[in-house]
Amino acid sequence: MQRLYGAWDEMIRKKLSDKNSLLSLGDRFRIYILFGVIFLFMSLFAPRFFNTYNLTTILRTVSMNVTIALGFTIVMICGEMDLSIGRTATFAAVIALTLQKHLGYGLSIPIAVLAGALVGLFNGVLVAKVKINSFIVTIGTMTILQGATYTITGGNSVSLSGDTVFAISDFLAKPILPMLPPRVILTILFVIMFHLFVSNSQWGRNFYMVGGNRTTAWLAGINTDRVTITAFVLSSTMAAVGGILFAMESSAATLNMGDNSLMYVVSATIIGGTAMSGGKGGILKSVIAVLSLEMLYTGTILFGFGNEVKIFISGLILALVVLYEAYASYKHEKTIGQRAELLDELAQMAARPKV
Amino acid sequence: MNVAQKVDTRALRTNRFSKVLSTVGIYAIAALFLLLGILLQSMGLINNFMTSQNLLNIVDAVSLLGIVAVGMAFITYSGHYADLSAPTTIALTGIVSVELLRYGFISAMVGAFVVGLLIGVINGVVIGKFKANPIIWTLAMSYVTMGIIRFIWVNKQIYPDIITDDVRAVMLFDNIYRFRLFNVLSLPLIFMLLLVVAGQFILKRTPFGAQLKITGSAKRTAKFSGINVELMVTLAFVISAFTTTVAGLAITSLSRVGAYYNGAGYDFRAVTAIVIGGMTLAGGRGSIIGVLGGTLVIGLMNNIMTLLGVGTFSQDIIRGAIFIMVVGINAKTLRSMGRDDT
């Protein structure tokens, strides 16, 4: 029995190490498979799922979290953590809308994006130069941003009124191409840009190198500090952009609008296959994972379940993925350095009759 | 040439310094805040700071946070950052205890501890044995427990006196927070002090504490020297779950309602207390006495800011800035001593 299990294990391992075997492909493309399965299942069984209106709504709802996930994935690839993304989104949105009353969107949006970038610079410098754990730094930033947001608004949500404002939000929300409102098109452009940047440029490769092994990256002549700071700046900037676009479309910014995004984006990025330890993952995978989660949520609501099932399912999926990854690396660690064929030979030798 | 002259004394010096830094240091900061309070009072900017009632209020206000932080410190000490499922554990144990109050006070307590410790064991096994990332796993766990709470109780808030007619049980439950020994010491405060003493003893005076220290500071070394690392980590998470359950009961007793939002924010606040108290996230360094100091500093800081009339929102900014500053100074000191904290 033990040997049978060993042989089975060995087969799996061989298949996984062979890049073209079905199993290995399944492991690498699991998020696309998950996406396909969820999409098919919901289209077939969920009532009122597969129609233009619903799909457009999903795309619109998801675009804020997709935008935030773009930058966050880069931070994760670098092997760091940014817990301040949700609050940065709220902070930037509040700044953009508050200043809009005095300066108009033309000036308020650049200022808000710049504020987001500064938050990222602050995080990045503290992580890279002062060498504080990124988890701790961003918890601190989170608290500071919360206070700053409430101080700016006095504890109320910001909402705008006026014809021009509503014209802009209508323009952002109404599809100009089938299923694609300008806001979604903008998000898709961001996705393409970030995907090309991360997977096809030298800078993109640097993120992977720093996340994979910081010392090796440094020895290879990469300015690791600068790469880390860039990652944090990109993360906060994209979080700000996501928050601002969301607020522009709804002409309002509530003070907890970004709070759900943190857990959402973190789960999606991990489910998408970006490792917490860094050096692994990709922009497209995170985007697909965010989409899959959103479809799942919409589906559960269409089935008539409430918010509680949504929370439960998202927790369960995250838990399962983490457990699977942890178990896989646990198995790997157990079998590392072991040579199954040697054990087999030993067993054969033992079974051979003594001369 | 005399060999004895070339003996490297750096290790000795750094040891003493880091000891001073990790235990007395935080109390020096607490004393500074106390002095600041006295100074502000003598300048007439705040009133009623140095009264026994106010000082008691300060420790009362942070006793619940202290209970959570003492347990979570074991996780930090073992090198696993924090338990982000603490808030939902507080909510779940509280709601379970209120629900079980209909079967009597004892069964409510037992039920809460069973649920709380179960979460701790699951966390511990998955993180200790399968080496899942602690932050992500406890995050997922908090989702799952929140889902369970929302699934069973939807968005209901349940009240002890509506659940059961047993007046005695309700009174006992209410008194978890409200009972005061000699009309001075509240029960959570006593719990906190007991837990601090017990925690400090376990961490510094028992084999378990020593093994946890090695586990936290050098996992591989611990493994190769025959320490059951998986068990150590699991126990750390169980200890954290235990104190979190105690806090959960006290918080639910305080608010007299079992609801999903009880305990929100206790994860990050506990981490703040632990890190300010001189326990480093890399693990294996710091003490429970230090964590108590960190908790007291937070209490003093909040009290002074409130007496000064600083708004709740601005307090957040100041708190976050001080948090980052303390951690930054800590990291820098350790690095200059050649003990890199990354």
C-alpha cells in the first residue's frame, strides 16, 4: 500500500514537473479554469445572469477593485504587503470630490492622484530605507489615512451636485460600445498597460527578481530599494485612481467605500496565484480572479442568497486556496531530497533472495 | 599581545541594551506620558488628570485590549505576526455564549471556550503544520467565522435578558464586566493582570517559553535541535485564542449584546500594543511585561488626547504617526546593533 501510494505520488510529481502535461497546465492555469467553471455554471443555472445588462453591471462594479488589484499585485510580486490600499482609495476619492467644489475636476483629480502617490512614497521609503516590516508600516498608514479622511470631511460623506458633475458620471456609466461604458474601457486600458509593463519590460522583471530573492537581485545589480519604492508608489497610485473613478461615477464618496476592497483584492490576488512570499504571479491572473469573485458574488445574490452567504463563500474559497498552497508546499518539503527510485531499488534488493 | 584585550564585548553590551530597551524602555515612555499629563495639568490645559479615578479609568479602558494583546503576543513571539481572526473570534464566542445562556451560565462559558479554542486549534494546525501564511490564513478564517455568524444569526443582535428568563444567569453574565473587587478593581483588569503574570512566567521561566523563543528567532535551528516546532506554533495560537475568548466574553458582557460587530478593530490595536511594547515582528524578542507597558502607553496617550479635547479623528493620525515612529526607532536601533530586524 505504502509503495502504491509512493508510486502515485511519484507520478504526480513527474507530471507536475513536466511543463506540458495536463496536470501541470491545470495547476498553472487554475484561475482561468476557475473563471470558466464559474462563468459556465452561473450562465447555465443562475437566473438572469447571462444577459447584457447583468454582465455590464458586473464589469462596472468590478472596475474599482480591478484597478486597485493592478498595483497591489506588483507589491505582492515584490514580496511585500500593502494593507493601506482600501483607505488610500477612500482618501483620494474624498480629496478629489472635496476639491472639486473649489477647483473643478481638472485640478482636483491630479491633486488626489498625487496624494495617493505620496502615500505610496511614504510607505515605500519606510519599508525600503528604514526597513520596517511592510505589514506594520501599512497598518500605521491605514490608521493615519483613516484619521485624515475623517478630518477632511468632518465625519460626513461627500456628495456633489450640479449638471456638469452628473453629466460626467452619466458619461462614465453609460455603455458607448456594447457592454463597455467608458469607465470599463479605461480600466481595460489600465490592465493592458500594466500587463505589458510587468510581463514585458525590464522593470517588470525586476519586481519578480526582488520578490524572488532580494539578495540575488541586489547582487545582480538591481537597485532593490528603488524597485520596492516604485512598487508601493504604483500600488497607492492605482488605489487612488480606482477610488477616484468610483467616486466620480457615483458623484459621492462614503467614508467606508474602500474598506471592503482590501479583503476583496487581497483574496483575489492570492486566489489568482500570486504568492505572499513574492516572485510569483501576474497582473492578468489577479484581474481574472477579481472577475471570478465578482461573478460568484453576483451569482449567489441572483440565486436569492443574502450577503452572509457571500461572505462565507469568499472566506471558504480563500481558505481552500491557502490550504491547498500550504499543503502543496508541505508535501514538497516532505519529499524534497527524497528519491523514490532509490527506495524502490532498496526494496528490490531486500526482496532479492540472498546468495 | 594579550589575547584577553581583544575579547569582543559587543554581545554583552547589546544584550544589556536590548534588555533595557525591551522592558524598561516602554515604561520610560509611559512615565514620560505621565509627566506630560502632570505638566499639562499644572499649566491648566487639562483637568482631573492626576486623580485616582482618572488613572483607574485609563487602565480600565485598556484592560480588554491588554487581555487580547497578551495572548496575541505569543503568536508574535513565535514569529507569526498576528491573529487577524481575533475580532471575529470575539464576536463568535460572545454570540455563542449569549445563545447558550438559556442552558445556564456554566454551559455558556464552556460553549464559548470550546468554540474559541477550536478556532485556535484550527489556526494553529494549519499554520504550524502546513505552514500557511499566518496573516492570510487568519484573514480567511475571520471571513469564514464571520460567514458562520451571519449565516446562523443573520444580522440579528441577541440580548441575554431576552434569550433567557434565568435572572441569575443574566446577572452573572452582566457581572463579568461590571463586578468590582473592593469596589475598585474590575474583573477584566484582574484578568489582565493575572494573564500578564502568567504569560510572563510561561514565556521566561518555562521550557515552553524557551522553546518558543528559539522557534520564533530561528525556526530551522529549533527544528534541528529537536524542538517540536509544529506543536509550539499550535500552542501559541491556542493561547491567543484562549485570551481572545476571555476578552470576547468581557466585551459581550460590557455591551450586553451578542452581535457580529463586537470586537471590530481589536486585531490591529493589539498588534500596535505588542509592537510598541518592544516585541519585534521577526519573533523571539520582547516580553509580556513590555506588552503590558505598550498597552498602558496606548491608554495614557488616548486619555491625554481626549482630556486635551483632540478630536477622535485627529487622534487616529497622531496614533498612527507615533506607532510608525516607535517601530521605526526600534528597527533602526536593532539594526545599528547589528541585529537586523528584517
